[in-house]
Amino acid sequence: MELSERIGKEKMVWRYDPILFSNAVPFEWHVDRISNISKRLKSYAGRLVISLIDSYRKSLSRMKTIEGFRPDNGVFETGTYEGLLEWIGREMRNIGLPVFTCAEEIDLNRYGIAHGKCIDDELIGRISGRVIPYVKDPGQRKACGCTKSKDIGENNTCLFGCKYCYATSDFTLAGNNFKKHDKHSTSIIND
């Protein structure tokens, strides 16, 4: 909140993802989390960006190892999420927080949720006062709307160990890569 007050709420983006339904994470769980977070962030964030979980093979195989985990029927089918997406659109409209998707093909405009871009040329241009030309980032997924950018992230470097993660294929490798990190380097892994 302090950062938002220093730099302005338009520069603050609240990201809620991945949205996943299961026996442990039902509809009501998301409603409770989003309601609580939105009450605290509505004055400090300029937008909410959401995305649904993607069915990456490595993520799905790791999630199957969670004891008792049962994804709801159609867990990777967008239609399963329509009720929650409608609720998100309505609730965020009520508090005046625009909602955008990240790399989703589905059109959710009927719920007040627009296609978005994490690297948003229009937002960056508005904030910087410059014209940022849009060039689709060729290294991203088909539905990604991001403008071309230089990614500072690197696969297999995160230590959180999320079962749904698609950027880490080997958590041991991530741990070893973390040990190579030099905070003074321009790269996450100082090769």
C-alpha cells in the first residue's frame, strides 16, 4: 500500500492467478479470497488481471500427486468458470476496479472483463507519456497480448514449489539455480 501511495495506483496491478477449481479450492474459496483482497486493495490498485489455469502436462502430473486432490469436472474447460468470472466482473465493477485477462482466448466482455496484457503498451504509454509501439511478443503464447519486451525472469529459478507452476519443471534444479544467483548480476542465474 505504501508503494501505491508513492508511485500512484495506476501503476499497481493486482494479479489473481491461476484460477483453479478442485475439492480443496471450490468456487466459495475464490469468492472469499477475492472479496477480502479487493477490500484491502481497491484504493491502491489500478486494475485486476486474472487467468485460468492452463493444462500443462508437467503441472497436471504434479497436481495429481497432491493427496486427496480431485479437480472438478471440466477443470480445464472455460465453461466451468463462467459463474466465478461473472461474479468477479460484477464485484470489481461495483468497487470501480477494471478487470483484464492474461492470455485467455475466451471473450469475457459480457462480464466487464477485457482482454489484457501484462506488458501493456497502452498503460506504459499513458504512465510514461510516450507512444509505445505495439509489437506482439513472439516468445509468448498465441493468446498473449503483451507487447514485445525483455523478460527478466528465467525458468527453473523459483523456490516456491507450486504444483501448478509451468515455469519450473525441476524443483531441485531451481534450488541449485538459486544458489548461483548474484544480486549484483544483471541475470537471475549468473552464468
